[in-house]
Amino acid sequence: MSSESHPAAIAGSSKVDHRGAALVRSALNAIDWIARGIVVAALIGEISVVLTDITIRSLFTLSLLWSDEASKLCLVTLAFIGGAVSYRARHHTAIQFVTRFLPNGLRAAIAVAVDALILFVALTTLIVSFDLLAVAATSLMPMLQINAAWAVVPFTIGMALIALFALERLVFVHPRAAVLVAVPIVAMLVAIVAAVGNWQLVALDNGAALGVMLILFF
């Protein structure tokens, strides 16, 4: 009785896992489409502001005082939220001059390590962005008269999206065995770099610090 129910229980558990993974991927797809919509709106806004400002300058020799701030808001949105969307779609720039000569297994391990590093860097930057957000929230944009934190919000959202999409790759795309090996190694290297940076007994100039990081990561 137990020998027959055991395979059935495993099959049922597998179906639940697949259903849960499908729901998570569907939610991430929805987030991706929302982000794409925001990027398209920012692009349209940027083009509209620039063309309107050029037209008014040409016809009436006047200038929109708020155009510079509005343009910056659009550009920040395009840069950070658009960068997150590009990362998930694998449209970001990747240098494969060295890795293309490596065996497939080693190349896959490096890809896992890169995504793990992106996850740690994005999470660290996301945490730091909260302080920047708090500082910016204390002032207003001179022309638009809106909270200056709106210029930082796309940066914070972009880092959160990159971290989310990097985690998605590690969980759903890369082989689990490679992830279990690469992630702890990258985490250890990040911890070492953080310890070296905070170690008061080690006084490194910029060049030496860069050299240490390059040695640790490459």
C-alpha cells in the first residue's frame, strides 16, 4: 500500500511545485510588462518634452523652464527601469571574448556566478538607495515643484527589479547544482571585499583597492 502511494505522493508534490513555479513566473511576467509600459511612457514623455521645447524655442524664442527637470525624470526612468527590463530580456551588453573559448560546463558556471554577483550588487545598491531617497525627499525640484525623491524612485525600483530578475534566473533558469556551488563562493568573495573595505587596519589607495577586487573576482 505504501509502495503504491509513495510514487503518487511524489507526483502530486511535483505538480504542486510546477504550479507554484508557473504562478511565480506569471507574476514576474506581469511585473515585466508593467515595467515595459513605464519605459515606453518615459520614452514618449522624453521625446515629447524635447520636441516641444525645440519647437517653442524655434517659433517663439522661449524656453520651457521645467523641460530640463522633466527630461531628467524620463532619462532616469529609461536608464534604470529600462536597464532592468533589458537584463531580463538578455538585451544587456555582455563581453564574451574569453568565455566563448571555455567548455560549456565552465561557461555555465561563470554565468551563474555573474548572475549571483549581480544579485548581491543590486541588493547592496538597493539598500543604499533608501538613504539617498530619504535625503532627496527633504527638497523640491525648483521648476516642477515636486518632491526631489521622484528622481531617485526609478533608481530604487530598477535595483529592486534587477535583484528580482537575477533571483529568477538563479532559481528557474540555471542548473540547481551549479547555483548551490557558485552562490556561496560569490557570497564569500563579496564578504571578503566588504571586510577589506571596512578594515581600518588596511589603508589602501584607490589603485591598490581596485587591484584587490580584481584579484578576488577574476
